[in-house]
Amino acid sequence: MSIEVVFLDIGGVLYRDEGYANALRRALLELGAAFEEAEFERAYAECRRTQAGSFREQLARRFLGPDADVAALERHAAVWWHYTPDDLEPDVLPALGSLASSYRLGLIANQPSAVREALARDGLDRFFEVHAVSEDLGLEKPDPRIFSHAIEAIGSEASACVMVGDRLDYDVRPARAAGMRAVWLLRGEAPDDPTPAQLSEADATIRGLDELPGVLARW
């Protein structure tokens, strides 16, 4: 079946992720962690390299101990985490304009509900029919229910949908398990140097959204 619907993640895909990493770093320090900047950067890079679950859980255990209060870390990080207009990736508006002429668009993202304010401010919300945002739904990727909800809400077959995200564990694998195709965007929380095995997991791999229309046209 040809592609009819394109779902996109928000962090790392539409907006740069540096703000989220900085929010986690500041929150860890507020909660009593002690580390050098370089140590945090190495730990964050390892999360990106392995693509093996929640970054906040891994960083909490690494810097606050095995019994760290991950919910507290999330609350503290939320104070610092927001997207500014400068965080919008420069290829986003041109890509969405191109995609919207051929496909229906939606979002599947682990984000606070307040992300809608940034989407509206930056003129992005008008492109998307479905906003499957984790705080709105009480579901987080990689929970298969958030993918099922998005597919049902947009009224399409999974085989006619593609997911575009920067994570293997939260985007590519669960999307393919749901019957969707998956495009891995190598920025944001993707590793700097993905392995051949990692690259083989996605139906396609791109380094910018400007490459996406060409990939979809071949399907």
C-alpha cells in the first residue's frame, strides 16, 4: 500500500534537542548530583549510542543512584525544558509545506501538553490533523497504544502510514511493530555514528527532512 499519512516526532525532528539535554543536566544538579560537564556529555552520548530506553531514567540512575526518583527529575527538568523559536530546525517549514501537498500529517511525540503553544507560535500546528502527545493521552512511546491511537484517530491503515523519528527504541521499532513503515532521522537523540545493525532496522535513514519527500516518493 502506498503511503498516505506521515507521522513525525517533535523533539529532534522539528526542534533541536539540546534544550532537553540541558534541562536534564540542570535538574540533576538541583537534585544533588555532582559531576563535571564532560562526564554528563559522555553519559548522554552513551544514551544516544545505545538507543536502549528512557534517557532520564538512565541518567537518574547514573548520577543519583539506583533508587533515584525519576519522577522528581522529570518535574525539575520541566521547569527548564521549552522550545524557543531558535530551536526550530531550518528544514522543517519547507519540508512540511512540501509533504502537506501529498500526504496527511500527524504527530506522535513524548511531550508535555504545553508543546502545542510552541507549535502554534511557530506556525506548525496548521499542518497536523492528529496530535498524539503523551501528556494529553497519558501514554508514552514506545507504548504501542500511542501508535494505535494515532492511526485510529487519523482513520488510516497502519500499512499506509510512516513514522519519522530520531530514536530506534521509541520511534522505529514500535512503529514497525504496529505495521507502519519507519524513517530514522539521524539527528537529535540518534547516535552520531550508528552501527550497520542499527541502520538496518529502519525502512529508510535520512539526515535532514529535506530528504524525506524523495524517500516517500519511492514507496
